[in-house]
Amino acid sequence: MSQTTLVCLGFAGAGASFFHPWREIAPDGLRVVAPQLPGREWRIEEEPPADVGAAVELLLPDVAAAGAGQRMALFGHCFGAIVAFELARRLAAVNDVDLVHLFPSGSPSPWTGGPRGVTGLDDDELVCRVREDTGYTHETLAVPELRELLIPALRADMESHEKYVAGDGEPLTVPITALRGHEDSVVSADEANEWARATTEKFTLVEFDGRHMYLVDEAEELLTLIANAVAPP
């Protein structure tokens, strides 16, 4: 069976380890890779990227290397969806990467805009905003010593998403499957459907049970859907 590398990019503040369990449950033919941005986990002492463009520049060499000479798909959730989109734009010019699909999850389209009113919130307000919007808070944010370490990356990612502007550019030439939780109060179905503008190829919207962080409980179903979508004809 031909293998497809699935590069996974997390939500604001998330580290690569969120996706490590996916490696064990991914269907045959799907290889899960999760690159690590600075400012989290083993790169905690490094400065997190200040904007989406900087994040893409940091990730591009590792992502291109991971997909060299093979089929690749990109999955990104929330902030990660925007990073995945910009990576897809850049990878279009990389000759030895065969990008076959983009899966933006829990995110409005690049032209809709990200979260609003994030910049300037203090730490407590920022954590409360995340909890209210997503219905999910990582348990480590409840530990003051750990929260102090995690907040810089969370803040940098959320502010980067807030100020992100897609700019001009040709649509992608790969299929896009937009994903969301059916009860997501952060991203509406109409907003998710606007990802259709980002491609000249087939567009599909798929909804799962759950809220904004549906992927925590629906990982196996999600990976099965992705594996089926990227399977070679």
C-alpha cells in the first residue's frame, strides 16, 4: 500500500506531543508526523514565532524533508489550520513534495479572520477566553508553575491568528476537506464552508460530534476519514 505522510499542526499553544497517540491509531498507509514549533515542550526555552509567516518559515524545512519523494497531506486545527494553509502555498513550489490534500479543522477560512480581542488580555483572561470559546483547557494550565511556561506560546499563537491576513495568491490545486465539530460555537458551518475559496479542486465539509475540540474524542474516526480521502486511486 502506498504511504501518505500526514503532517499535523496543532491549535494555539499546543505541542507536537498532542499528536503522538495518533501514530498508534492511524490506519495502514498513513504516517503521522508532528513538527515542533519553538516555545513548547522540548523547545520551551526558545522564543515562539511572532506571526504566522515566521511559524511557516521555521517549519518549512522540516516539513519539506518529511515529505520528500512521497505523498503528503496537511492537517491543522484552529491556529494550525492557517499555518497548514500557508505551508501548502509554499510547498507548491517544492518539486520533490507531492502534496495531495489539505485538512483545515476548527478554523474559519483564511479570509474570514481569526479570534478577536485577544491582544492585551492578561494571563487569567486569556486562559478564561480559551476555556469559554473551546470548552477545553489543558490540565497543565491549572498548575501555576507550568502555566507560566505555557502562556507565552499560547499568547503568541492566538495573537498571530488574530492579526493574520491571507493576502493575495492563487488558490491551491489540491482538494480541501474542512472539518468541524457539529456544536462548535467558535467556527460556524458557513465559515468553514468558505475554505472552498482556497482551492480549484474538490471541496468537502465534514462535521463530527462535539464542540470545537471534537478531535480529542473523535481521533480514530477523524484519521479513518483522512486515510480514505488520501488513498491513492
